Amino acid sequence: MTFKRTLVTSALPYANGPVHIGHLAGVYVPADIYVRYLRLKGEEVLFVGGSDEHGVPVTIRAREEGITTQEVVDRYHNIIQRSFDEFGISYDVYSRTTSKIHHSFAADYFRKLYDTGKFIEQTTEQFYDPETNEFLTDRNIRGECPRCHVMGAYGDQCEKCGATLSPDELINPYNAINGNPLTKKETTHWYLPLDQYQSWLEEWILQNHKEWRTNVYGQCKSWLDGGLKPRAVTRDLNWGIPVPVENAEGKVLYVWFDAPIGYISNTKELCDAQPEKYGTWEKWWKDEETRLIHFIGKDNIVFHCIVFPSMLKADGSYILPDNVPSNEFLNLEGDKISTSRNWAVWLNEYLVDFPNKQDVLRYVLTANAPETKDNDFTWADFQARNNNELVAIYGNFVNRALVLTKKYFNGAVPALGALTEYDQQTLQECEEIKGQLQELLDHFRFRDAQKVAMNMARIGNKYLADTEPWKVAKEDLQRTGTILNISLQIAANLSIAFEPFLPFSSQKLHTMLNMPQTTWEDLGNMQILPEGHALGEVSLLFEKIEDETIQYQLDRLARIKAENEKKAQEEALKHWVPAEYKADTNIDEFAKTDIRVGTVLECTRVKKSERLLQLRIDDGKGVRTILSGIATSYPNPEELVGKQILFIANFPPRKMMGIESQGMVLSAVDADGKLVVTTVTAPVKNGSQVG
């Protein structure tokens, strides 16, 4: 089908913190590249974004900072919007889900589906904190991860191993805010019966959209193969859009339900304000001649490919997404980016350390784009790509071409003389770039497209190096003019080819070349700059990044890693040291304890306890029993039998689970929060004191 226009949306970032390089690489740079490409082609396109200001993450941030939730979202909405502006993410509208238009629109959307019987009502048991008298959302519940056994995993995801979880899977779940143990309590909510859309989704996605990226198609197929179930569209929460029906006090629209509606309400906000420019919002959301593209990260695939389309289908008057080019995740120095652990490169901080280097980051993130698998950002690669590619290839070529033109031809484009076979080959290679770029950009292969754009710079750089016009000028100025004319035409084409990827640098090059306004149609034209055309002022397009600048970033990450390891150890220690010991033992006075060596004779699980192991230890004088909260780190307790371990011999006996424990086993807590029993490196006599 041929479309008249394209509507592009990008995932709404949570307004509970700044945006980081993972967000930029996964969603916003790819979306911006595509939109800029369509605009260069002269197509009608609308780019819609906004801040997601409801849900639990913002309420958690508010509690941590001791301010209101509205203050949190106001602050971070402004920081996020400013970051996007600074990095050239060229939205037509960037709004927010706390706007009056969105609240009204989302409530009306819910009410229409409610009135037409599209929801079902269900009563279920949910985690509840009896002390605070509130139901806990997934993100407000923490516990031990059942996969990697790190302490402090969230009820929806473990940030260490990346596992998607439900609160019921956590070991020893507790209230993330106050540490209170949780109970279950009944509550009633409305659900979207996704199972009723199963057959339709199977045909729409699995049969009609086989062209979607493998990761998107595969995840959709996995969900559909597993059988869809009704999904709650409301939650017990005091922050969000109130459920607009009777007897729904204390309930709000679930954030996953109201956030995607934000794409529509933000479009309406823009169109209502500027109808003469954008037309009606219905044109963008209800006209079959509009193509809808969602740019998202892989954690949002199910919402944009299964849930939101089902919501649109339930209404019946909206278009559906034509493509959902989702990226995988970007890691940082080999570790998963994490907002809660401050393991990230924040955009608002990046520009403080690297002023006017937005395009360097855009380039590196696109070069490492996690389009088909998770990828890694390292500061060493960042420096290498800047110095060895942007500076040494692209920047070097442009600078030499312009400086030589200033030197030999007073900054005016020289005449094009007779062409050699090498000249013609170079021009042809550059002309072919356009078709290659267009094919890749049309299929959302931005990483490969940027490589092709850089190939044009490589062609130009090699051409100058091979032809050596600075040497030729000594004997044949006319031939020098031909070489520089060709080089300047390549530079002009580079400013167009790189505009979707490096908008700031392209504008700078455009100015240096003093070029007329160009479009995608001009790409491949090797006579953009006429003979005698005066160039503008010449300056460096890119600058080298020194080692000390990179070392500063590495040192910063090292400090953050050390802080995170300390926090992980403290979190693990809370759950490792039995409460009976905590009550009257000063853990800080370990130096006064009697630490000895003993051999494990037996090691078994304590019945009805998920974390306690019972060890019988030869302490040199006899056999003592010690209970230790390390069961989750040792799923096979018998592996400890025969090991010589360290234990505290002078802690007073304490009864736990009806068993008297006569000491404490010493364990080390690694960076993952796992517990490793301390042992000796060589056999020693049982009962030997450690000093």
C-alpha cells in the first residue's frame, strides 16, 4: 500500500530521572534519523513524543527525595526535554501525560471501551502492606531473584540478570520502601481480555508482518504461542488518571494503558494548536493513508505490538502500526545500564564534559546500535571512533579540501577540467551511495546506513591522499583545481548524506561550504557547487579527544562500581545475618569476635525455610550446629561437606526455626550480592583461631 504520510512515535521515557545513552541508542536517535531522512525527501511526517509521568517509578523517586510526585515529574520532564533538544531529537511535539488534554483523552478512551463492554471485571489477591494499608505495585516490591539470587530484585525485573519477573516469583518479598513483610489481599480491577484478540493478532502479526525485525516478530510469536491472558488496565494507586467509573475510588488507569494513549493525546494537542499546519489529529490516527511507525526498546515490544494494537482494535476507528523497529539493549562497559545503580552516561551530564560534541555521541551510538542483539558502549571505543573515523577520515578530508581551496583558489570553487579514469571512478562510487543509503534507511538499518555514509568520506579521503593536489599544484594548477572541485562536490554530498545522523556537523559543513538549501534529491549530484562559488569560513569539523578526558570518565565509573558493590553487600547482609543476632550483637565489632576454622561434617536445608542451612561442624573440640542464611547461594548444600570454613565461635547461642545455632558462618558478599562461604587455602587444624 502507498501511504500519503508517516506518523512516527518514540517510546515515552519515565520522568523519574534524566535520559541516558541507552535510551538514545535504543529509541531516540534511530527515530530521529528516520524522521530527518523522510523530511529530506520532502515527505509529510509527524514526530510525536512525550514524558511518561504516571506509574510507580516516579512515586518512588518522590519518596526518596522527600518531595511531591508532581515536583518530580516537572523537574525531569524539563531535563529530558532539554536533553532531547540539545541532541537534536527533532520532535514536532513533545508533551507529557500529566497534561489536562491527556487526562481527559485517556479517561474518555477508557470510558468508551468500558461502555461498549470491552473490559472484564476480576477480583484477585495482590500483595498488600498491612502496616501502611496499601496495595503494592510490582515496582514497589523487592526480594531475592529466583534466577541469579541477587538481593533486592524488583517485582517486575531483576536489574542484575535482566530476568522478567512477577512478585510471586521473588524469594522473601518485602515492601521496597520500608522493608515491611507483605501479605495478600483481594482487590477488584478491570482487565483487557487479550485472549479474545489472540486469533486476530496471530493473523495480523504472524501472517501479515513477517517483514518485522526478527527480535520483534520472535517475541510476539513467543507471547502468542504461550496464549494471551486478560491484562489489568487499572491499579490501586494514588497517582495517575482516576478510573472514570462509579465505585472506583483509589484506583487509577494502569500506566501501560494510559501511556500509549499519550501518543494520540499529544498529537491532538499539537493539531488543536496549529490546525493550519498539521490538520486534524484524526488525519494522523484514523486515516488509512497514514503509516504509523513505533520506535521502542525491546522491553516495550509486547505493549506496542500486542497490547496497544488490541486497545486500538477494541475501539475500532484507529489505524494500526505498520512497523515497530525495536532495538535490543545497550550495555555500558560490559554491565547492564541501570538508573537505580547510577550505571549510565546521562545526557545532561555528557554535554558538560563534552561540550558541542552531540554528534560524536550520536555517531558512536549509531555505529554500535543494538539493532539485532545487545551491544556495548565503552569509552575506549568512543575515543577511537572519534579520533580514527570522525577526525582522521571525515574531518581530515573536509578540512584538507577546504583549506587547499582557500590556499590555491582564494576560497572559490575551481573549474572542473578533463577527468581521468580515477576521477570518473571516484565520482561514480559517490553517486552510488544514494541508492545504498536509501535502501538501508527504508528498512531501518541505520547502523549499516551510517557506515555507507562514512564510506563516502573514506572515498574522498583516499582520493585526496592518492592525487596529492598539494604536490600537483607545483606543476599543474589546472589539474589541482579539478581534484579540489571533485573533493568539494564530495564534501557537499557528505553534508546531505550525514544530515540524518549528524545534524549539527552537517549544518556546520553546510555553512563552511556556503551551500544553497539542499534536499535528498540533491544527493548523488556531483555538481552541487558551481564554478566560482565562494566558500565560507573554514574550521575543524571534529576535534581529537585526549586520553585524560577518557580516563576521567573511567575513573567516575570505577567509583560508581565500588559504591554499588558496597550497597549490594549491605543489602545482602540485611538478609544474611539472622535477625536474632542483629537484635543484640554489634556487627561493627567483628574485630572482637573469636573466628575459628572448622570442617563441615553435614549440611542440610532447614525445613520450612527458604534461606537457612543447618551445618554440623567439627570445631576441634567437638561438633557444633550452626544455622546460616546462605541456602539460596548453595542450592546443593552437600557441596560444603568436607570443606574447612571460618565461623564465629563466641556468639551466644540462638534458637531459629526450633534449632539452636551455636555461632555464625562467615561468608563474603560478591558484587552480585551472592554469598560465598570463606574457606582456608590450605588444611589447618580444626579449632585454629584466625587472628
